[in-house]
Amino acid sequence: GINAEYGVMQVTTESELLERSEKLEQALQENTLLQFCGEKADACESDNDKQIWSFLKSTFDGKPRQRYLELLGYRAEDLPDMVTSLSESVGELTLDSDTAIINKSDAESSASEKGSDKESE
């Protein structure tokens, strides 16, 4: 005869999980992920979850880089001044013989101290 196997499977679905999955699928199909993530962020009770959804929302925004900066606490308008300040600070740095970064004025005072030590020998 014919050997046939039969199995019985029970599939359990969580209605809430299924509903959330359908909402995400709808947002994907309708290209409304920005709104979807915003609603999820607004509904979050924990700050951590809200930040995650806000980050995801930023990904779908027209200016994601600007939104990322805002989420990190920066304003795009302040960046040119910050870059200028940083480059001036970097210009004041030098490397010592152990390649540790030190302030240029510290290096100059250290060098003058070494020179005065040699003179006293």
C-alpha cells in the first residue's frame, strides 16, 4: 500500500501581534512609515523606546541627517561654529615624544624647563 503520513498542527496566533503586523504592512504598502514611526514614538511610555522610534522616524524624514543631529542635541545652525572651534582647538595641540596629545603651551613651557635643566648641569 501507500505509506502516507498525516500530522496535526495547532497554530496559535496572538491577535495583538497580528494586528501590529498588519499595521506595519499597511504603512509599508502606503509609504507612510514616517507617520507610523511618529505615532509609535508618541505612544511610548519609556524614554528609551521613544528615542528608538524617533530615530527610526528620522530615517524616513526628508532630511535624516539634520534630524539625527537634533536627536543628539545639536542644531544644524550651530555646526559651522562648532567645527571652527574644534579646528582651532586641534591647531593648539601637538604630539610629544610618546605621541600623547598635549597642549602646545604646555609643550613650550616643558621645552623651556628642559632647556634650563641642561644649562644648570
